[in-house]
Amino acid sequence: MAERIQEAAPGTERREPAGAVRAATRDLAGRLRALPRPSPRARHVISLAALVLVATAVYTRLGMVRFDLYRATSLDLTLFDQVVRGFSHFSAPTSPLRGFTLDKGMDFNQLGEHFSPILAVLAPLYWIHDGPETLIFAQAALFALAIPPLWVFTRRVLGTGPAYLVAVAYALSWPLARALNFDFHEAAFAPLITAVMIERYSAGRQGHAVTAAAALLLVKEDMGLMVAGFGAYVVTRGRRLDGITYIAAGVGYTLYARALMIPAVGGDPEMYWAYGQFGPDLPHAALTAVSDPLGTLGTLFSPQVKLDTWAFLLWPTLLLCLFSPLTLMAVPQLLERMLSDRLHWWITDFHHSAFTVVVLLCAGVDGAARLGRLLHRRKEIPERSTALVWATGVCLVAVTLVPRFPFDQLIRPEFYERPPDIAAAEQAVATVPSGVMVEAVNHVGPHLSARTTTLLWTDKPPAAPWIVADTTRFAYPWGSVDRQRQRVDELRQLGYQTVFEREGYVVLHRPGTAPP
């Protein structure tokens, strides 16, 4: 009887389960401690993989929200969608849309505008999903994949802590934000390739660096100038023959691509000559630059918007990129932009700065290392302290610039708001049959590109039996909404019939219209 009372005592009942739990917890903890711990290398791989995946997800989110809410545009998302689709079908990378806008016909080979054969590597992705959404994801992944080589380079030069800070600064950088907010461009390849090129050269793997340089040439015809700039940097490192080889190969490739390869596929090598203030061609421009160096120098900083762009390019490195000869790699591309007569090349609004963002960051890393060594010799300041302070500052600058550029949209509820006209746009798109040729207003074209031959709706004589117009929202290349509305009335007089009209979207059809 006493034994039964003791077994039933409340305090005894509570102690035995608690003791069992503690024993099981100790046993589990012991088993966990006995498991092999990841090596430092494995931990870094996991951390970098997580950073790449998060960056890819965020970048894709930005692009897909813009696409879903009809903020993406035919120039240039539909254009590149048509090009990569051509590669995926093992045919010429033609863009009917660009050929129509340039009056060069529906079979215009896009390599005749910009020689970017590297786009062919995206073709297999179209075998998985054939549509412009694939390009949005591909661009996001390409930008994010520059993080590991940038981290490796920075860790080798400055240490592990600064490497992570610089990687985050790159991931948040405004040139990426601008590029991701403007459809898709071949610039998506540049950060990854330049990061690999710089890191491999730093590691002494010359063959790998040469391979990366060759890949960079395939991004765009003017990337030969960036390779030449890299050659100038190599010369400063004491490898004169290697540097001269890079310079000769880079300049030679750009001249060859413009003079021979672009015309060979029907392009005009003078299409992007934007230096009329210096002369009608390169020899005259070079002569002007030599004869009037002060005037040429002034062109780099006037008007005021150029100074703003210079500041936004250099300040994210706290100006220390100017301490490094690696900046020479970016100089040709920056000169190409700032000496031109084209406003959209100067400003920060588009994708142009994405070509040099990694180069300037790596130059900043090198500049910080040089400054650290100088301060260590003169004032006995530890080099690693200088590196950590600089990298922290760079990361903070990147964070403070976020509200000024498109990444800020991702934390604003209004960015995700779905206005009533989106439903009307979707209905307008659904009204157009698959397999037809259609001229579509700029912000509707990407939603038709996967299943129709999509052209840009312009003020030219109509070329397609189907037209999707917008009479309420201004769209490129129209001068005003009034003109867009007037053009719809003119198309009706030409025999086009209205088959859908709502919230300003108008779908017109004229049976029997033959393509030009």
C-alpha cells in the first residue's frame, strides 16, 4: 500500500518525465556534437549560394512584377525575346520588331545592330519555357552569379569580412537596379564575365583570364574596348607583352566587328556613331580630340547630368577606385558614353552602367588595399582595419542609395497594386489570335511575343492585320496621347475594324492585310 502511495505521489510523477526529457536532450546534444562540422570552405560555399539565390529571387521578382503589370516594353524585351527564339530554333537571330522600326524588313538580323552572339547561350532555356519571362529570370541569375568571383577576388585582396560586405554592396548596387528595371539587355553578361576575368588574372590563371576576355568580346561589339582597357591595366602590372596583346586584340576585334561583321548580316556600322560634334567618322574625331584636348575634356563633364553620373559611378567605392590602375579597364566604355551626343547614354536611368559596375568595385578593392598598405607603412595602422572600414563604408553607401533607385520599389505597396486597366490589357491580348502578325503598343508587346509575330505600334503605315493600341496612356515612340488617339481614328478610316475597346485599349483588325 505504501509503495502504491509513493508511486502515485504528484512530485514523483513530475520528476521522472522531466528527468527523462533532460536525458534525451543531453543525448541529442551529444549526437549533434559528434556530427562532423562543415569546413570553413563549405560554410562559405553555402553562404555564397544563399546570397546568389536570394539575389536571383529578388531580381526576378522585380522583373516579373513589372512584366505582370504591363510595365515591361517591346523595346527591348520583345526584341531580345525574338532574337533568342531564333537561336533556339537553330535559325538566324532575327527581330521582326526591330526590322520594322528600322525599315529593314521582317527578317532583320539583330546581330546587324549590335553584334552579341553570346545571346545564343540562352537558347536552351527556351526549350524549357519559350517566352520573355525566361529572359527576365536569365538576367536575374546572370547578375547574381557575379557575386562568387567578386567575393573570391575581394577575399584574396582584403580578407573574408570585407569580401562579404563588397558582395552585398554589389548585390544592392544601383547599376543593377537600373538594368533590372529596364527589360533585358546583353549587359547582363558583363558583370559575371568581367568578375571572372579580373579574379582569374589576380589568381595568376592567365589562360582562364584570356578565355573570359574572349567571352566578353561576344557580349557586344564595343566590348573590345573594355578588353583593351584591361590590357592597359596589365601593362601597369609589368606584363607589357601580354598587355599589348590584349590591347591589340580588343581594338582589332571592335574595328573588325563594326567594319565587317555587322555589315555582313545587313547592319549599318554607322548606326551608333554618336560623335558628330567631333567629326563624321573615327579619324576626324581622333584628330579633333588631339587638336582640342581641353574642349574634349570639357565634353566629359558637360552638361551637369554627366557630373551626376560620374559621382554615382565613383562614390560607391568611396573614390578609391581612382587609386587603382584597374580602373583603366572601365575607361574606354565610360569615354564612349560621356563623349557621345546621346543623352540616354550619359544618364543613370538605363542599363549602361551595368557594364562597368564590377570593374569599378574591383578597382575599389585594389585601391583600398593600396591605401591600407600606405597607411600601414606611415602610421602603423593595420591593413585589415583599413580594409574592413572601407568595405563597411561601401556597403553602407550601397544601402543608402537604394531609395534613389528601383530596388526601393520592392518595399513599396503601391508597386504591387493592380490598377483596373490591367484586366482590360489582358482582355485585349486575349482577343488577338495566336500565330498572327500584330502591331502592339510598347507595353503590351511582351505579352504577345511568345505566340505572335509582334511588331511595335508606331506612326508608320500599318503592316499587320492586327493592331493593339492604347489611347489613354502615353507610349514610346509616340509624341502624345492625342496623337495615339488620332491614329486609331485614321486606322479605322483605312478599313480596320474595332473588335475590342476598354479602358483605352483598342484592338483593331483588318481582314486580308498582307505583310510587307
